[in-house]
Amino acid sequence: MKHILVVLVVSLGGILTSTDQFDSHVASLIMLMRKDVQKDIGLTETQRKAMNAEASRYNEQMKQLLAKSDPKKGIPPAATGALKQLIDLVFAKLSPPQLKRLGQISLQAIGPGALGDAEVAKRVGLDPAQLKKIRTTYGSSIEEAQKLHAQAVDRALQPFKKLKPKDQAEADKLNVKANKKVAAAERRVGPRLTAIRKAADAKVIGTLTPAQQATWKALLGKTFKP
């Protein structure tokens, strides 16, 4: 799947196929592009070649769409349809057990945050109040994490804001230094961001009943080991 031209960030929301609709919904095309995931689900070379052929057709279609579109207007609406069609065609080449396993791995990658998806919530048996609470919990944690990250980046860039490079060469050097400072700041704040996410995950799991926790655990399947 390495031939796919556009970065396809697909977590929840895959296109439904003739197999289990839930498995298609939670399966991630991004995860399917990983070699270790392909090995886990038992993807064959024949399947891989067929998927790459679909990806090549998609890339060509996207090139033609982008060539005809106005860059100022962003990605053309037809691109969304092309992406949906690609996902549908790729997932259709998986056997039901392969698609189910891909869905399990995809849910593991997302974590408890997947419980904020309406279809996942329905499968687990969450009531509207639980779903609302879960979404509120993650909304607050994301806001907290974004604020913390922004503050760290701002502090890292503060020394550079008043600098006035003499020429482009000096500007380029300053940009390199600034990027290194930002990267270092992100590494330092990383553990705190992870702690925020883990706290939200624990809070969300705590809202589930024992039966719901068992259903959620079953949806995850066997632990995926990269």
C-alpha cells in the first residue's frame, strides 16, 4: 500500500461493505498500510498487489482532479468520493476474518477514545448520557493538551520573535535553530501530554459498567504486538 499518494487519515468512518458493517466502520486504511499489520491479518501477496493496483488508480484519479481544480478552493468535493471508493474497494479484497482483525487492531490503536464514536458506543451498549460524558471528557482533555502544547511551543519560540535576520541565509539558520528548540520543547512536554491522555482513558473506562467493559475488551480482540 506504499503507493498511495495522499496521506489517508482514516480511523473511524470506513466505508461499509457486504461483510460486517461494524468491522468496516472501525477498520483503518492507515493501519492496513503497515507491514506488521498486514502480517498479523495474513494479507497475501495477491491481495497486496490488487490493493496497490486500486491505489495506483486512485492516485491517477486524484492527479486529474487536482489538475483541474482551483488550489485556492482546497480539495475538490469529488476527491472525497474517490477516497470512499478506494476504501470500499480495498476493504472488499479482505476476507471477513481479516477485516474483523483489522478492525480490532484499529480500535486498539485509537484506544478508549473510540468509545466516543456513535457506532462503537452502540455496539458496547452505552446510553446517551454515557456517550455525552465520554465526549465531554475527551473534549476537555484535548483542550488541556492543546493549551499545554501551545504554551511549550510559544516559550521555545519567544527568543526568536524579535530577531531580524539580515538575509535569507541567516533567516534559514534561525529557522533551523527554532525548529530544534520546538522539537526539544515537544519532547519535554510529551510525558505530560501522555499523562493527560491516560487520565482521560481511565476516566472513560470508569464510566462503563462491568458488562460494557467486557464487550469493549471483546471488540479489541487479541493484543496486537508490532
